[in-house]
Amino acid sequence: MRHLFVLAGVLALAATLGQSQPVQADETGVASIHTWARSGGRTCLVDHYHDGSGSGSSKASAQASAIRAWAEFTSWEYGTSWGRWGLAASKSVSCSGGGGSYSCSVSARACRGW
């Protein structure tokens, strides 16, 4: 009889989880501490930004390095579905330098596709 109660509990939990948003296999669940909103075919953090910085011998390589830093940290914290710069919202990029030495900083709100 006890086994039936355990089975009923497992089935109830599965039904509850089945109603939540689908998640990627590597999502950490940490994104759930922030408020989300749907916008333009994606789900974004409402007011939480992540930053990245990088350097390089050209402005383009420094910017790519900063974006990679943003994506790597965001993916580590929330999972790879959140760490895609192409889906991010409210992006800003700032670069400085010259003469073969550039540095860039980026900032954006993480988003994931539906």
C-alpha cells in the first residue's frame, strides 16, 4: 500500500513539472531568482544585466573577446540557453584604445528563445 502512495506522489510531481516552462538540459535554475518577461520570441531577464570585458590587437577582436566573456559567464551561471549574445536585450558596447591595443566592455540582459 505504501508503494501506491509513493507512486501517486511521483505522478503528482511529474504532472506539476510538466506544466512549467521547458528547460534546456544544462540550465542551472539560477535564472529563476530574477523576474522574466517575454518579448519578441524570447524570454528575458527584466532588470538584471551581465557584463563582459576583453582586449585585443583590433577593436573587432577586443569586442569579440568581451562578448565571449559575457556569454561564458552567463552560460555558466544560468545555462547555455541564456548565454547567447545574439538573443540578449539592452546591449551596450564600449571600446577604447588604438595602435594595436584595444579594450572593450559589454553589458546586456540575458534572454533565451521560447
